[in-house]
Amino acid sequence: MCKVLGLLLVCLGINFSHVAYAQKLPLTVDAYLKWNDFKAISMSGNGAWVSYVVGNSITDTLYLQNVKRNKRHTFPKCKGGLFSPDTNIFAFSRNDSLQLFDLRKGELQFIRDSVLTYHFSKDGKQLVVLSNSEKNKKLAFIQLATLQSNIITDITDLSFSNDKRYSVSVVSNDKGQKVVLYDLNTNKENVIANFSSTSLISGFKWDDKGQKFAFFLDEATEKPLQLYYYSINPPKRKKSHLQVLSHDHLPKDYILNQQSLYLTSEGSRVFFSLESVIPKKQNTCENCVQVWHSDSKDLPPLNKSVRENNNLFWHFWDVDTQLVSSVEDTLYSNAILNGNAQYALLIGKKKTDLDSVKSSSNGFYLKYLENQEYIDLERISKSFPNTLMFSPKGNFIAYYTEKQWWVYDIQKRLHSCITCSISSNFYNEHYDKPGSIPPAAPAWWASDDSSLFLSDTHDVWLFTTNGTLTKRITNGKEVDKVFRIYESQLPSPPKASYYGFQTRVVQKHAKQLLFVKDLTTLGTGFAIMDVNLHVTPLIERSSALHLIQTSVSFDHFLFVEQNFSLSPRLLFVDGNGRVTEITQTNEQQAKYEWGKYKLINYQLPGKDKSLKGALFYPESYDEKKEYPLLVVIYEKKSGEIMEYIPPSEKSPWGFNLSNYVSDGYFVLYPDIIYGVDNPGADALACVAAAVTEVLKDYSISKERVALMGHSFGGYETAYIMGNTDLFRTAIIGSPMIDLVSAYLTSDGHGKSNMWRFERDQMRITAPFYSEDFLKNSPLQYVSSITSPTLSWTGTKDLQLDWLHSVKFHNALWRLGKLNTLLVYPEEGHVLMQETNQIDLSRRIKDWLDYYLKNKPKGLWMQ
């Protein structure tokens, strides 16, 4: 019977491949709501369980899965999954009610309603729950073995030590306020201080080891702000656990400010900000005449927040001696602390902003905090910004200057270049902006200060600080791959204006993950570097891999994998590289028209430089048909083949790749490379070469090609449209149009735009009045634009003045050329309001459908 049916279908001329495509559903706006994404993912400490939340704008579902047994529990409309440290209990919430799931027994138990936050104690024996009571918040310490709880009511503030051993809370009532310390190991409660009911207690800050904390007290009177310090185990010479900073020890004309607070783990120093009390001058006011002097070091006017920040200076209180000493002042207003907080690297402005456009603007001094001695580090003053890093124990400073890495030995006061004798390049070979060239990757210190991990173009190297060993650890150069030490999220800096990078640390005698990127396919992977510096591949895919979590024993790993065609899926990987797929999002994608992608290569005419581009095209591509092409530009965009874009009309710049490809568009993301002083012409050359390559190989109508860009891409698009007739139309978002005007004015943050040209993205070092400068300005070429354009902007754009879009529109209007400008009031550089995002997306789609697909005009276009 089956053979007869098959023969009948063949005789009827039915082609199965076309049937498969015909059965695919069109991806309409109504279907967009079916798409989900991961909202939270976690793994138990032993790697046995995985939890994840999958959801969309309508609802979320929490899943709990045993990896080995492949058994999954489903909890609709739930969130906040959290495993106990001993992996016995899983906690989550449903409509703010706390639920506990016993992972051993498979039993679910309700705990309480109105829960705000919750977490487990370090030993996993208690669950700490903060919830709303009728009048105030209450804190419950629940014994998981018995579910008995100790409750503290009337909570107004709460903080935990990093190791979750202790909590400190503020308990308030009509009689007053008390600060309560709770030991989660012993279940002992200790009232450490009592204050009046009108006092404001805030800013709790712990040291890293969880043995001491500090906080501010504002008594809501004429008394100045107070700073308190508490040590759980004070030195024997100190009888009191709680101490307060006496204002008699503060410098004259300074008061405490709550901007920052930092405690050292070693010793008893508390770092804080003091605010300079400067009496107002007679004629000083916000609305008075401003006087701008040409010999000023900064181009005024500075943003108000910048002015206030420049008035805050770091000091430290030595609790043992009760002395207060300065770290920063008006001359040196930025500081980096070394590992043991014995020294500070101070940064002081030496040159004007005009000089700093072309070179470093900073002088560097090492300050011994104990005796306030200064050492001028002139050589470091030439270092590349944000590369300075103290070693973890504070004995060395690593810095990068003139394409080489150096180490400064603080005790010996000796500078050593540790890469100068190596033939490999430790700078970024692909950097194409003016000025100094940055390093290939940040430096990493070994946790014991013994060595430094650095990266060249492809590989990771080890350099000992005593100069006895130099070793290349990986073999990326031979296989055209890049290896980098994997960087998880760094801790927050101790000060808002903290200069430079936080120190990156590789723990001694511990395994370390390495990130791997294939330069040919752009696929990614991970490898493990063991304590002997041997590297073993863990997983590699022709897609993007994002590490979510590792187990405590570092032998189980959780990844999310995705690319344009592959909706994010969750992968569990053991230490031997065995992969288990936990779940795949958006399985409904297979029912709809989606799209395919290809990494293309193209050459610039007359040059041997090969570039990449990402080409996306309909899944049902038919060579016998002609398709429209939309070219989307910025800088290097080929890597976006590794990004999965759920279909949606909500986009900050009005474009969603998946929407267009599934609707019969080809979309091209070309890479653009730049020289100096020719950003517009360089963009045109690269984009034209990429389009030529695609038109040669695919069935695309030459008359139906459009260009699209936003921000710097908007500038490029405006320039290109005035210098070629390759494109039928263009979409131009938040562009820079008049370069002279932009160069000579400030952005919405009060910062001069000159740096954007002479050191950053615009890549123009020529004088603003020269022909080499003017030739890059799109305003010079508006008279040559022959195609209709659609432009858009937000009136609250702080990065690029929205009047650039107005100038573009007015110029085209005066010349009798076709441009439609969309102006979104109260929106910034990108659109944040969902209604505006949808509006822009629909208008852009109407515009492109009309000009590239011959569809009727949208009503708003008529």
C-alpha cells in the first residue's frame, strides 16, 4: 500500500522538498508571542540538579531537572530557584509565596507568603527569609531540619556577610532603633547598638572575610553624619567591638559623604569619601553668567554630577590608631588601592583635555598610606588607560605601554619589561583607531603574586615576576584560534570613580577555564588549564557558548549554546567533555519560516585584505526568484551570526533580524575596516565590496537593495548615500551629520566630542578646518543623494544631538529631495518606551516593504 501511495505522489508531480517548505507557517506578528527565552539558570553545587526559568512577556515556568536521572519537575508561574549548599533543598517562589522542594524525598512544602528575598546559610542548615508583615518587614531564620524559626520583626535594613555566616539588621519601632547582629552558625542574636527613632542607619559594608562591617548614622539633626565600625573578633588590645569615628579627626573644611565605603580584610582600615565644604562665592549661581577661559584644563561646562564627583576625595580611618589620613585630594583625585591597602596609586591631571586627546593626560604617583610618602612613577604615566593592576598581595604593579607589558616591583622600586624579549605581539593587531594601541587582552595575576598571565594575538603566556620562566601555554597560533583566560563577572569597584581595572586573579593550585574562539568559523569553545598549566579541550561548537555555572568541584559545567538558527539550549558538560542537552527553547521554530546564515568572505578592490560578512537569507530560498537585500552596518558585525534573535516588534532601534529574514529578505552584515582620516570612504569601500560579492553569488535584485545604520552606523549610512547610487533607499537612525558642529560642541553629558574624533570611533585626526576633515562630513554630500531616505531620532539623545537629524532633513527638504524624519519626544539615543519601539519597527517595515517589495504605502507615508 505504501509503495502504491508513493508511486501515485510521484506521478502527480509532487516534490517532497517543496512540500516540506509549503508546510512551514509564515512567521507573522501574532506568532511572535510564542517565543520564549531563559530568564534564570542555576546548578546545584554538586552538579546533580539544574534549574531554569523559561518565559516570555506573558508567563514564566520554572523547571527543576535531575541530570543523571533525566527527571524533570515543572512549576508554572514560579521563579527564583535556589539550591541549598548541601543540595538537599530547592527553594523558589510563586506569587511571592516561598516554596521548598525536598530533593531527596521529592516533597513540596509551602513556607510563607509576602516573601521579598531568601537565601541559605553557608552550612545549608538554615533558610533566611525577609518578608512583609502588616506594619513592617520581618526576618525569619528557619531551621530546615525542624522548620522552626527565630523571627526578628520591624526590619528596616538588612545586610549579610559575603560568606552568609552573619546578618546585620536594623530593627525600628516607636521607642527607637537597634542594630542587631545574628550568627547563623550558633543562632545567637546580639544587639550591638541603640539609636533614636529619628536616626537614619544606612550603607552597611562588610569586609571580604565577613569579620567586620561599617555603616553610617544620620541623626536627622544638626549633628554631622557619623561613621561606625564593628569588629566581630577585635584584637585583644581593643576591648570594644563597636567604634565611632570622631569628627575631631577629620580634616578641616571636610565632612563625611556616603558616596563610597570600603573595608580592608587585613588590618582595620575603613576607606570613605570626604566632601570638601567650599563656601559659595558671591557671584556663583547656576543661572548666572558663565565665564569660559581658553587656558582651562577642561572644556566647560562640566555636567553637574561630574562637578560633584570631583569634589569627593577618598580618606581612610585607621581604627586602631583613630587617625584619619588622605588618599586623594584636589591634585590627585583618583586612586587605586594595592592588594593589602598599604599603598595607593594616585592619578593626577598634568595636561589639558586638548593634549589628552592625543596622549595620556595623567601623572602617576605611588603613595605609602602609612607615612604619606610619594614616589613619582613617570614611566607608568605613559601607560594605556585601564591596564594598571596591582598584584593581589600588593607587591607589584603591572602596566602596559608602547605595545609592551611591564612590572614595577614596589619594594625594589624597579621597572622590568617582561614581554620585550618575546617576538609575539601582545598588542591588539586589529585595533584601527588613532592613538596608542591597546593590549591584546587584560593581564591576570597569580593569586600569590608569583607570576603574570598575558595574551598575544592568539595565545596565553605565563611570565614569572622574578624573570625565571616564560612559557606559552596554548597553541592557538598553529590552529588559527584565540585562547583567553575566561573572565566571569568582576567584583564591583570599591569606589564609584575607581580608576583602572579591578585586579584579575588566577587562583594558585586551582584549575582555570580558558575561552576559545575559532577565527575561521567564529565558533566558540572552552578548555581547562590544570595546575601544571596543561590545557585540555572541554567543548567546542560552531556556535556561541556562554558559561552559566561550574560545580564546586569544577567537574560539571552548565552552558547556553546558540546561533542565528539555533534557539538557546541548555547544555550540561562533565569534566571529560561529555555533553547532555538539558532543554531546547522555542521548539515551535521548526514549524515556521525562519532563515539560514552563511559566513562570507570578500576582498577590497586593489588590496589583499580579506574581510568577513554575515549573510542571512530565507529558509525557502529559490534561485529562480529575485529577493530584496537589506544591508545593516556599523563596524564589525559578522560575529552576529552567533546571536539568536527572537522575533519581536520591540526593538530599541526599530529592527529585528529574524522578522526580516523570515519575511523573504536577504540581510547582510558586512565587516568594515578603517584607516585614519577616512571613516566615510572606508565604510563605503567595504560595504560596496560586500554587496558586490553577494549580488554575484545570490539571486538578489540589484534594484532592490537598501542600507540601514544607527548611531555611528547612521553616520556611515548618511555618508554612503551621498557617495553612491547603489541603494534604492536607506534607514538612518540617530546619526552624526555635521562633523564640524559635532567636533566643536559637547554631548549631553557635558563632555567635549573631540575625543570621539581624535582617539575613538570617528578616527579623524586632521584639523577640523582642513579638507581632510571636511571630506568625511555627510552634510557635504546631501546634494548628491538621489534615493529616498527615512531618518529617526529622539529629542533627549545625550550621545548625539538630535538636531543633526534635523539638519539632514532640512538640507534634503531645501534641495527638494525625499526624506521622512521621525522625531520621538523624550526618547534618547535608542528608544526605551515599548510603544515607540513598536511604532518605529512598523514604520521602518512599511518603508522597506514599499521600496523593496512593491507593497502599498503605509497610511502614514501618504
